[in-house]
Amino acid sequence: MNNIEVSVIIPTYNKFPLNLFTLYSIENQNFDLSKVEVIMIDDGSTDQTKTLENHTFSFHFKLISVKQNLGRPRARNLGIKAATGNIIIFLDAEIIVQPDFLAIHYQYHQRYPNLVVTGVMLMKKVYSVLFPEFSPTQFRDCTNLIKNHSEFQEKIAPFKQLHQVTPLISEKDIVEENYRKLSFTAPYESYYLNTIISNYGYDLKGYRIPWQLFGTGHVSASRKAIDQVGLFAEYPGYGWDDCEMGYRLYKNGATFLTDKYLISYHQEHPISNVIEDQSKKNYYKFQETYKTVDQMIIGLTFLPVPYNLHQINQLLINYQLLCGQYPNNFMLMKQMFHSMLRQIGALLNENMRITALNRQPLKQSEKIALHIEKQKLRNLAIFQPFLQCFERLENL
């Protein structure tokens, strides 16, 4: 095991046979798999995940089984502790990767120190398995994809008859990449292409909130960088533990980028109804850990009419320029901006409407001071983006 270069860490909870297809796609790499270990953490699954031990792969495969569900951050931390590679790739259990997946990650980390390579922006959706728990929309979308491909149509009748988990694809379909016939562009992929890549390129030059792209569905960093910042914060439920890790890596000097060929495929599965509420509470935990504007500004995506990520990045650039040029001026506006951003997270945590962000009424003297600061800022045309955002939050 001394020759391991890459460790792929995959937490899984009741994702069979999706996780098997993911492993088949790692087996199908244009890379020396003797240098690769895949550590899958079976986080208390009750399905057939345990049977993965019976499969033989060209990479080193280790299945760590825990009896009770620990949650994804704790499961990933177990994987980190067991990993021996110089490069750590985090992958979700239901992600099919293309044959150049490992080579792309490896080559970037050989060229650049303290790098994060993110694959979440170029992730498509694919239907590989039929589940009885699919929503009507998921089943409709899946059958619409299948109807033009006779080799997959034959699976529909048995599924309707038996009403049980039915794979649409096989290992052969992974090797021959036939699964791509059942794939489609996800809305979030179009969003990332239009808001981030079109403005900052694949190297994310000038993008000051790249930490929010540290999505553990598909991302890598060096072992050294992870050791420097520590393990994942073990948030309960779903969400934001990965962004929190990304924020620490970014603050520790990590450079973020992606690659136009780093395309992967999220295998669709039934979605829990409680994920959104869990995510809001975890965002608040993340916010309250740091309480900095460059972190809390991401809360503007939660407004009733949200800012997109490009707008937020430009606003952050504008705010940081203001702080740099006028460190001792506009102090009331800066304080209130910080307070209003923080209140967004507090309202999310309570599942309340994002409104009335100024909890404390201003004294008359503060109202006069605020009016003066706004007037001075209006005379500085370059800072209108910040002023407009400030007044928008004020009036919610």
C-alpha cells in the first residue's frame, strides 16, 4: 500500500446498486489503478451494500461498515483517517465518473500545490435505476428518456409489475458509456455555467467565494492541505459541512479550479423531504462559526428575490474595496450590513420569512449618522452596488 497516490472517499447509506455503478466507473479509468484506493464507508445501510465486499476491483477497495448511521461528515472523517494517498477525492456514492476522472485530478495536483479541484459545476443527471419511491416527476422524466432507447425500455414492464428496485444499466453500460443515453443537463449545471464559468472561466479567476464549490459530491484536495485545516465539522443531518471545510481551505490559501472535461453524472434517487430544513439549520451553524462578511454574504442567495453567485461575488469585491479604501469610514453602514447578513441566517434557522432584518430600531442620532454616511457613499459612484444592496436589505 506504500504506492497509493490517490484515495477516493465515498460515504454511502442505502445507495445500492447506485454505489456499485459508481465503483464500476472508477474501475473503468484510464489510470494506473494500483496507485488508487477506494474507501467506502457503509454508514449503517440496511440494503445490499454489504455485498460489495464480494466484488473484485483493480483498485484497492476497503469497505468500512458502521452499525448505526453516523451522518456523512463523520463517515468522511472515518475515511480520511483510513486514507493513505497524497491526494484525497471525495465522491458521493451515486456519482458515475468518466474514464479520465482520476487522471484529471491527479495531473492538476502534480502541477499545483494547495489546490482544490471541484467537479460539482459540471455534474449531469442520469437515470440508472428505477425506484418505487420515485416522485411522479422523476418517473415521468425517466420514462421520457427511456422511450427512445429500446435496450432500456424492456425494464419498464417488470418494474411496473413487481414494483421493486430495478437497475436500468449494467457494468457493460458503464464500460461502453451507454448510460449517457439516459443523462441530461441538470438545472444547477446550467446555472453554474451561466453565472460562474461564463464570468470567471474554469480557473475561477477573480471568484472570491470559491469555497462554496467545495461540494463533496465530487471534489479533491491534497492530503497535506486537509491535514493543515483538520477534519470535517460533524454537523447533524444534511448540508454545509462541506462548504465549511472549503472555507477553511480557502482561508488557508487554497486555489480553486475546475476543468471542462471533468464531467460526472449524478444517479437520480428518491429525495427526502427533510433535507431543505436540515440544510438551513446547518447553514446557521456554519455562519455562527465565523460571522464574517465574506462568508455570510452567501446568505443573499436565500432572499425572496435572491442574488445569483456572480452578483454576490461582484458585491463582495465592491464591499472589500470600500473597506480597503475607507477602513475608518462608513462604520455604521458596515456594522448594520454585518448585522443584517447575520439575521438572514437566524431567520433561516427558525424557518421564518426573510424580512425585518433590522431588529433594533435606530436612535435619532444613529438615523442622522446613517443618512450622512449614505449621502457620502452616493457621491462615490464606484460603491453604488454596495449601497443598493444595503438599502434593499434595509427595506425587506
